[in-house]
Amino acid sequence: MLSQAAVPDRTYRFSILHTNDEHGHFWFNDQGEYGLAAQKTLMDTLRYDIQAKGGGALILSAGDVNTGVPESDELDAEPDIRGMNLIGYDAMTLGKNEFDKPLDVLRKQEKWAKFPFLAANVYQKSSGQRMFKPWAVFKRMGLKIAVLGLITPDTARLSNPAGLNDIEFRDPISEAQKAVAELRASEKPDVIVALTHLGYYADGKHGSNAPGDVTLARSLPKGTIDMIVGGHSHDAVCMEKENVSVKNYQPGQPCQPDKQNGVWIMQADKWGKYVGRGDFTYRNGEISLESYQLVSVNLKHKIKNMDGSETWLTWQEAIPKNTAMMKLLMPYQKRAETKLKINVGSAEGVFEGENEKVRFEQTNLGQLILRAQMAHTHADFAVMSGGGIRTSLKPGKLTWRDLLQVQPFGNQVVSVPLTGAEIKKYLAVVANLKPDSGGFAQFANVSLVADGSTVSDVQINGQPIDDKQTYRMATNSFNAAGGDGYPRLDNHAGYVNSGDVDAQVLRAWINAHSPIKASDYMPEDEIIHLTESQIKARDKAAEKSRKRSYPKMILAWIWS
């Protein structure tokens, strides 16, 4: 269906410039990488180049501007959003971390922004109405381009459930079809871009996560949407071959986005490390990709010099920082720095908190955090989801900023008394949440064997658990409210919210125990996850045991 905007037999040029998952990185890091000042220079350069070639550009963000850098978190991401205004972003879809804080904070951010926050599948439960603008329509060089926002339904379990009582995240696939039908009837766009925060999962294999961009593209009738600009999974989406993406993408390498069911799928890593640029042509309803690249924003690599010293070199040509942006952001940075550079202790060795660790295995940082919470609540053991740990602690002096980077969500430390029987039921759920998900559990002072659905050999403080005895468990308010798919505990008799924020509890522990030694917190294989082959071997041995015992039972009955 051709709209009134496009003229038949005329070729239109347009480009998509996109970022995602900035997570508070409005300022450059210690090596001078990324940051909105350099991004502003780059966006201006790319936009002028597109215009010089007869095209028009759209600048889009695929969400998660919030949460990750203390300077931003302290200021409710105001510097990020005002910086995006200066760059000239046209639209942003909501990410899950936009719901970390109360809804009134998000509404305040909407007022700061000079671009729309989009989400077609977020509804108010009480009214049944959409809570945010579902789409925005733009004209570029005579072409009508619609941008439709979609957010992962996993937000309901990944963000704090306490603030989501009247919010519903509906299925993005059915809501996309519904919204596109409304959009075509009312606006008749030439091009439809799905701006999503769903995640990219190669070949649609999303595991325990909600379905992502590949599934969306495959599930919609062909021609429903033209392209997807995504976020959430922090991927540089560059394809090696069909359904296989490049691993460990390096700046400057060629990049080809995925294409599923005629839909281009793009994503630009995280933190503003890259700006994605897709150049397209439109003619008589047909859209062609002319070129695509991920342009790195002052990303650097370390080299060793002949004298043994180390130097950081940019992968590609260095991008100067825009002076107007620096003038805008500097006061925010300085205001937050004075609060954050306070020394809180020191560490000997690395405390592992990266995603590839805390979402797959027990780590010493998980132990450190949970021991602090156990001591604070006088608990017998502690549990939390690995997704609540956002980065590692490095050796040396530790500042308040370091701790807020590890635990940026402001969750409160809580505790609850549970019987041994209740604990077994609880652990059967949380210990069997799959790796590579935010819910993957970190434990302290508990040992067990998990087989994917049940747990066995459960011990607390080295002793077998007693079904009738009561134990106190420490956790955080997010998990206690059902976050990350954990059983809800905040309505349990005896539940106590300490009122103290998790990062503050960690700070008190480090103050009292510095220097903290990484070796003192190393897990000792207390948590065992059986593999499929181990489960089969166990079940086979149990079956043999039952067969052997059956004749003995008969003989014993006859003898008696």
C-alpha cells in the first residue's frame, strides 16, 4: 500500500542513526572512550554527510538510558536526556531500566525530553489504555517514516514489581500487529521502523528470556514492518552467515545487520560505544539497504611499548568532543562527583561481577554482598539474583562510586523467616533458573544440588536442613517482591524490610573489614547444577536400585 507521501518511480534516500542501552554513560570514561560530547560531534558529521548525498536522517534510541553510572543515577538521568536533546534524537523506545524508579521520575524525564518516549505495548491495568505514545511519524525528504515503540514483557519481572502494580506489559508481537493496523489506517506511512527493547537472540533462541527481535520479525506477516532497531541484549548485531552473528566484534570490521522474513535487524552494542548507521533507498514500496556500519565512538585498545609501558590507542580516527555538549554536561558531572569520590575502603584482588560470571556461576562478589546482608539482618543464609550485580570491584582503593556501580538499583535489604520445608520449595525455583539470565541465583551459607526442577542435599551453615526448623533468609526488596521470577516473600509473615539500601549495607561491611581479600570470599562449589548426562546417570542408577530391591521386599514379606 503506497501512501500519499511517496511519488511513484522516484528514489528516496534515508538513513537510520541509532544507539541503545546507554545506561547513564553521558560522560566519557577514564580512557576518553564514548560519552555524549564525542557522540554529538559524530552524529553531526554523519547527518551532514547523509544530507550531502540527498538523504534524510532519523536519530533513534532503543532504550535503557537509565541505571548504570552513579553520576547519572544520582540525577535521574537528567544530563543524559538533556544531552540527547542537544544531539537531536528524534525518538526513544522505553527500556526496562526506565521503570527502575517510580513512575513519577519517568514522567519527569518525559518532560525534559524534546523527543517522544514510545511504547505501544505498555498499558494501565485499571483503565486498559496505553500509557505512552505508541508511535511517531516523521517526514524525511518527502518520505513518511513511522517509528513504533515496543518493550520486552520481561520488564514485569526485571524491574521492581513494587512500582508496577497498575502497569501491564503486553505481548509485543500481537501489539505490533494491532498498532501497525491502526497506524496504516490513520497515517499511511511509507516505511515502518520497529524501535524495540526486546533483545537480539541469534536464530530466535531466546532461552529463558522473552522472545526478541528475531522472533518478532519471523512472527509478523511479511511486510508488516520494514526494519527493527533494537536494544536490551547489548549486542553488536553483525552477521557472519545466516543465523550466525560475529563474536567479539572489533571496531572497524565490516558489519551486515541480520535479515529475517524481509526485515532488517540492527543493534549497536551498549553504552554509546557505537553509533549504528544504516543507509537505505525507497522506490515504489521497495526498501533496499545500501550500506551499514557501526561507527565506534573513540573506543581504544591497549598496546605494550618497547620499554614495557602501556598506551591506549583509538581503533579508528579520534572524534573531538563537542564544546557545547561539554559546557552542558560539566556542571552535572562535577555536582555528582563531589558526593561519589568518598573513599570507603580497599580491596586485594578482583571481585568478579561481570555478566558472563554472575549470570553463570557463583562468584566472590556475590559472596561479599550476601555476607554483608546476612550480617546486617542476622540471617542464616542469603540469596539474590545475579542480575542485581552490574560490574566488578577492582583491586585498590574503593570509592562510594564503585559500590554504586556494582549495585545501582537502590534496592533495600530485607529478611524473612522460613521453615526448612518452605526453603526447599523456594530453592527449587530460584536454584533452577537458567544461566545467562538476570535471575541466575547467587547464594551464601547454603549448599545444594539442583537438577533443573528440584533440589536435594540442601544444607545451611554446613548442616542438613530440618523441614520443621525456622531459618532467616536475607535478600533484597526486588527479589522479595517477585523480581526476576523469584517467589514472592514480601507478604510472608515475619517479613522485615531493614529500610537500608543494599549499596549502603555493602559500604558498612567494607568499612569494617578493609582491606577485603578476594581469596576470602571464593565460593567452594557449594552449589551444584547437574548436567543432562548426570541427571540421566542418576535416574538410571535409581531405577536399577529399585529393581534390585523389589525381590528382596517380596522375600521379606513372605518370610515374615
